[in-house]
Amino acid sequence: MSKPVRKVTDAQEKENTLLLMGMTGAGKSTIGNFLTQKDVFGSRSGFLSVSHGPQMAKTEKYGISLSVVDTPGLNDAWEGQSTEKTLSDIMEGIKMVGGEVDTICYVMDVSKRFTQMEAEIINYLDKTGDLWPHLILVFTHAAGIGKTQAEQENYLRTVVENEKCPKEFKKLVKNVQDRVVMVEAKGTSEEYQTEKVKKVMSLVKKIRSVSSGAKYTNALFREVITAYRNSKKSGDSTETTAEKVKKVIKVEIKKAVEKDKSGKRRQMCKMF
């Protein structure tokens, strides 16, 4: 089936749009502030949602004019908000930038477990198959898994190669390929922050090449919502996924520790 896409003209080359997506508490708003280097998106620590609706801010850096859209958490429980309502809010966010986006930035807190709900969400997002060329993956709280970029990348590789790693997480990492950024937004130097912003901006540019200049449209995201509605109407369940995740949570990955130069032992974060 042909998909509704629009090609980018030369005049629009510098204009880019980025949609932040992820679970409540993953750090979407913090990353939005990080990218714009402004305190425009509400953010705070804790399990309560900050974003109650889509918000947009603009920034211009390194030759790129970027409109950043923050969205409610995919598991947002604010005032009993349903998953379908949250998905509809994401559609509203896409409408804020003309009904189409260049880049979708999926934010994950690397210090938290990969849950059943997140596995379900990834399966719904995968329904059209058009999401992946537009996706970059940002892991927050990266300092908890390593002091250096090499340590952080090695940790992620170890997680993906583990036989107990949920297939949905493997799918996510596989499909974004090398479009991954590890970020520690708090307590870091200006030099570090500048480096990470440059990295994200370079991936925004790369998305144009990977997606052949096409954009991810509201029409495509509507198919995700339709798939979600159909699964609920038909009574489909994700018990297979749920059981696997529950089993992994019960068994857990054995604590991996390593000695640093000072002789202290550091426990690596557990994602599932």
C-alpha cells in the first residue's frame, strides 16, 4: 500500500521537526530543554507526568532550524488518561508542525526496566513499518551504566546480546541502527552538553538521508491508533509478551559488577 509522504524541497532543507516520544518519567521534557538549551518544557524527577499535552519550542543551531515537540508519556496516567488519548495527543503534536515530522526521538531511561507496556507500544508503532527511518533513540541517565561513551555502548551491546532481552527491545535497537545517543543531562559540563546536542543534530541531518527526504505524517500515525483500537476490539492480548517480560523480571539479570581504578565496585543498571 502506498504511503502518504512529502518530499523536502531545497528551500526547506534547513527546516527540521523533531517529535519527542517515550514513557512517563523517561526524560522527554528534559531532553527537549537540553536540545533547545531553554527551560521551555516542564520537567522534574519522579513518576508523575509533567506534560499534559503537546508543547512546541524552536531552536537554531549548527545550521539547523529545529522545531521540537514534547508529548505526554505513553503510559501517562494523568487524570486517568488512556493510552488511546495519549496517542491522540501525539497526533495533535504532529499537527502543531504541519501534520508531519522529520525525526522521532524515542527517549528511554536506561536506569529503569523495560516494561510490558513499552513492549506493547513498540509493537503498535511497528504496525506501519514506516517509523524506523525517522527514529533516533536517546537513553537518559547514562552515567549509571558507564563513565565513558565506550562503557555505555558496551553495556547496551551486552543487554541486546543477552538471551533474556525482550524481542521488542532488540527490535527497537536493531531498527535505529547507529542512531543512538547516551545522555546524562544533569550535573554535566557545558562542553559535554554541547557535544551531545551536536550529536543529536547530526542525526537529525542523517535522518533526511535515511528516509530519502520523506516525512513521517499524521496519516501514518493514525494507522498506529487504528491498530491499537482493532486489537482492543478483537480482544487481542499481549500475554505472550507479558509472560516473557514477567519471567525476565522474576529471574532478572545477575548483577554485573566491575572494579574501577579506585577499587570500588559499581553495580550496573538493570533494564529488564
